[in-house]
Amino acid sequence: MRIALAAALILTALSAQADVSLVGTLKERALLSVNGGAPRTFPVGATLPDGSRLVGVTSGEATIEEGGKRYTIRLGEYAASKSNGGGNSMVLSPDTNGHYSVAGEINGLPVNMMLDTGATLVSIPAALAGKMGIDYKNKGRRAFTQTAAGTATVWIVKLDKVKVGEFEFANVDGSINEAGLGVILLGNSVLKRLDMKTESGILTLTKRF
């Protein structure tokens, strides 16, 4: 019987021994990646390669027990952790449209961002800018951009702090868009500081500086 596992953003859980990432769930089974390895299916009660144990699976969640402590990892969330090589890294899986999204913060406000290597800056809808405390009309620089619908107004700003998982970046160039997509695009003003590697659809981000 073919097992269809729901794929979404991978949660990389911080643990003492290894990084455990949840790729998908099905009934009492979880598709997990341990220490960045190829995803494998584990039933509830199974011992993972790092010695921890899978003790529970619900729709979109898995509970891991390690050293007498339990933690839950969820699809659509993650906590970045250090790789064995000493650099920070995280792993993401694509949505059904092939896009990669990541949870983080902009100026302290929790947000979800879609990675876009075609975007020069971190692009934020104007409707969200006020919630982030961005006074873009007074402190930003007005500019224009060409879209499929014609010319659109944008405001070029400096973002005090952008967090991508646990990766933190200060003084990031961003743009506030008064028209267009209602999603935040994580553009090259952040992505240029990351190494990006894709293997079998899984995207690994490693912080360079």
C-alpha cells in the first residue's frame, strides 16, 4: 500500500544529541530526518538513530523522548540548531506549489516568509508594516517598480532586525509594497548571507556571516 505523507516546512528540533526534523505524518508513523540524513519512516515506540525515541504521533506533530524529557516537533514550525561542523543550519521542504516558506520575525513580530531568490530585498505588504512599527512613509525612500499589473509604489527601508528561524540579521534592506502579493518575500538582502543547497527537494540553509 502506498503511504502518502504530508510534506511541509520541516521542524528542526534542538536536542542534546541530534537534530530531528519532521517531514510528514501518517496515523502512528512519522517521516523523520535525523542529523540531516535522508528521511525515514518510524512507528510510534521506535528508537531513532541518535538514541531518542518516538513516543507519539498526531496529525502534523511528533513527540520525541530523550534523556527522560519530551518535546514536540510540528510541521510548519522549526527551531534552527548548530550542525556538527559548527555552522548554523536548517532544513526546509517545499509546499505543494514547490515554494519554500520559513517562520521568523521582523522587528520582533512573528511572521511567515516565502523564499524568493528573484527578490532583491525583503518585501513586506504595507498592511503589515504598521504592525511591525515601520514608519515607512516618513523614514523610507519612495521608489517605483514594474509589476505584471503596471507600475507600483514601494518604499525602501532599513529593517532593524530580521530573524529566519534562529538566524538573526541586523540592518536589513527591505521594501514596503502598497500593492501586490499579501505575503512577505524573503529576498536576497538576507539570502545572500546564507548558503543554499537543495537535494531531493530538501533545502538546507547555512548561515555564512
